[in-house]
Amino acid sequence: MKGIFYGIVIWILLVSAKTNANEANIFSNEVTDTSLFKVDKWFSAWELVSKKIYHINSMQPVDFLFFDEQYVYATSPVSIPVGEVVDGPKIFNQVLPWKKAKHQGTVTLPDKQIVPIGLMSFASPLDSLGQTAFFVMPLPDFWKNAGVTSTELGLDNLVTGVFLHEFSHTQQMMNFGRRMTEYENKYSFKTGFSDDIVQDHFEADTQYNLQFRREVKLLYDAAEVKEKSKQKKLISQALGMLRNRQDIYFTRELEILKEIDDFFLSMEGIGQYSMYAWLIHPEGGAISKKLALPGVRRGGRSWSQEEGLALFLVLANLSEPAEWAAPMFGKETGSVIEMIARELLKK
């Protein structure tokens, strides 16, 4: 599926999701469906992250598609042309045109593609200008029935975090989404094009792995240091190692990976940071950093997410998220590495 931000997730945990079944019907002829209202927490979580952490008080348009073992719930008439009108959650005070219908093991996406149901969560553009996106994800009970668990976070917080990461991409269609389409159209790689492109090329390279892990450890160490001079030294060393790694390994036909590596570290990093910031916020997941960090990192299995999160933790220690969030969710494509470098010059 070209142009999709993939987020297929298999994690580990067990806790029940909250419901909000007592909401009043928005329209008198609608049916209240308690399964759909389980995503009310997800919407509230994004509003908290957007408004209170990033200080962004608006949202770019999104078509939603959720599903469980029996039903699909969608706001797009393409996904459910004829179905039962149901009451559902609002986001940013927008009343959404929810419908419900039984599925036969597949769902029709708002872009007319038909895909099998499964553990997937992703965002994708609906138009070439990136002005509209759609978002797809299973409802909480689907994750629970699939045996998904997380020791550190609990299932409720885990799936909310997955939603936050992937939903953040729906708000990046006019910058990161458009740039990603340009990369796909212009370049061809043996491994295919995704946020795992660098990992796909070099995961089997022992020396590359060693250098990458040292670089990432320095970044996480820098994010923990409070003493300014030591912090600046660690950040400078880590960024130097990052550029050195790119200069050594991204050569000849792979030279464009220098730019693409920065791109995915920024795009995936902000998704991970959105999840982490909500988890530790007293009005969000309200869990300790000690539990939240390993829960979000998941053992560092995804390189772009692992290093991307570290870079945003460093940036958040240098300046408030409200000062740098706009280029992540506007029309510009911001680079977390460039932002860190600029902040270091101020110190």
C-alpha cells in the first residue's frame, strides 16, 4: 500500500480498557454502541498531547476506521456505504458521522483498498495534497483477544500509546506525508521503502550495529543528565557519532539515506515521544518514567523509533515541546537533529 505509514504492532500485556457507555445520544435516531466508545480515551489522549504538551489547538481532517471481531465502525461512506448509524465519540468537539456494519474478515479502507483485519494501526493520506488522512486500528478488545500484553504499561495504556503514535502521522500529511511520497516516487531500494529502510539494509552488519547502539546509548544518557556542560558534551558526541556513521555507511547509491535517515528519525521519533509524553503526564497515563520508558522502547527492536525517541527526549530537555512542535505537524518538515544542533548553539 503505497504512501501508508505502517504501524503493525505485536506487544505484550493485559488490562481492560475503560468505556464511556453513559454518553447521551447525539442524534435521537442513533444507537449507542459501547464498543465504539472505548476509543473515547484515545481521542481525549490526543487532545491532551496536542493542546497541553504541543500547544496545538486544531486538528487536520481525518476519516476513522475501527473494527473488532464482528463489526467495522467508520466515518467514511466509502468504508460503510450502507450501515447502521451509531452514536460515537467526538474529537476536538467535532461530531463525527459514525456508522457500523458487520464485516466478513476484511475492511474497505477510505481509499477503496480492501484489506484483511488483523493487528494493524496506520495512517495514510486521502488526497495528493495531504489535506485529508484516514486512520485504521482495531478496538481494545481485539488486542486483548489476540493476547497482546505489556508488563510495564498495561493493555489500556499500551493501545492508547499505539493510537497516539500512529495518529500523530495523520497530522503530518502536509509535511512528512508529502515528503515520503516524493521519496517513494523518486528512489527505488532493494529492501523497499519504509521507516525500517536503514535497519533493513544494515541489521546484519555487526560493525554497523555496534556503532549504532553506542550512538543511541549516548543519546539516552544525555537525556538523563541534568548538569548542563556534561549534557552538552554527551549530545555533541552522540551527534558526531551519528554523522560519522552516516558518512561511512551511506555512500554511492545509498547516499540519499543520510537525508532519509534524518527524515524517519524525526517522523517516528515524534510518534514515540507523543506516546511517552502522554504516559508520564499526570492527566494522561500518570505512570512513572521508570516504567514508561522501557514500555515505549520495547527493547529497541525498531531502530528509527528507538533512536528517534532518544533524540526527542534530548530536545525536550533543551527546550519546551511547544517551542518546536509546529514543524512536526505543520507544512514544514522539521528535522529533530537540526533542532537539537540549533539549541546547542544557544547554550
